[in-house]
Amino acid sequence: MVASVVPTNLQPYFEKGIQAYTQGSYEYAIDLFTFIVHHAPDATEARRYLRLSVQRQSAQQPSSLLTELSSTLLTLPIRLWAMLAQLQGQTRQAIAIYEWLLRLTPRSTSLLLRLAITLAQSGLDDAAEQTYEELLHLAPNHLGALRRLARLSMKRGNDAQARQCFERILRLHPSDLEAQQSLRNLDALGTIKKGFTA
């Protein structure tokens, strides 16, 4: 996967963000990477470091289960607002809201899934793929993420990754028809590709 490059005019902010991240100044790094992503939504490396900074900051200051639960309940109207924005095609606004919510609960698989779906809807495939992978790191057997990452991988021509995802789905649910059919399609596509290169 080739990450989308940070635009030249935002490069100084990115370099400062990396420096802040490596020095453990995660709050400052988050501010810088948020600024970059706001102005260049397809700057995948900045988005990746934004997520890493949020995770590191969360690890430094872990919140209790009760705090996370209350945060989820209190932010429910904001989650609904993000979903509404997404449904209305205001994907950039929805992405910003999901990323803000993930600062409060960085390990929320439901928020990561919503973010990844919205990124894919916006055509930010690199960022969507990265977000699905982050979600699967937290929850390796998340069927929704596996299925969506497999479809995205097929769309992008990454047959090996698509195959891996569909095989994982079949290990979890051996009778999954979509995974079975998709693997047959990948086999047929592989045969056709070999025919062209022969």
C-alpha cells in the first residue's frame, strides 16, 4: 500500500508532528496531525500518525471502564449526528466527527468501523484500508471489517490481501457464501492473469 503524500505546504507541520510524537508530546502531535488531515484528507501518513498519537496518549492516561461507558453514552447524540452526516453524503464532516470521537474512545471498534466506511465512501481508500487494519488489530475476528477490507482489496487489485480476508472469514464461518464465491472468483481471476502472462 502506497500512502498518500503530505502536501508540500503542510510538510513543516508533519515534521513537527513527527518530532512531537517521538518526544512523547502526544497532545501537540494530535493537534498538528488533525490540522494536516483537516486540510489534506488524503494525507494517509498524517492520519496514521494521528491515530498512533491518540493511542499512545490513551495508553499513557488510561480511562476506567466506567469513564469509557459514560463517554459512550454522553457522546451518543454526536455519534448519531456523524451517522446522519454520512448518510447525507457529508462525508468530510462525518470523518471529522468520528476522528474527534475516537480521541475520547480510541479502542472503539464501532467508531473505527464507521470511520473506515466513511473514508471508503469518500474515496480515501488508503486511509480506509489502514483503519480496517487498525480495527482488525484490536478485534482480529471482526467479520464486518474483514468483509469490507476484502471487498476494498479486490477493488484495488490486491488479490492476496482479499484472499487472506475471505479465508479468515471461512475459518470463522465455513458456510459463508460470499467468501466462498469470492475465493472462486479470485481463483478464476488468477487463472486468467496467468494466461495473459504466459
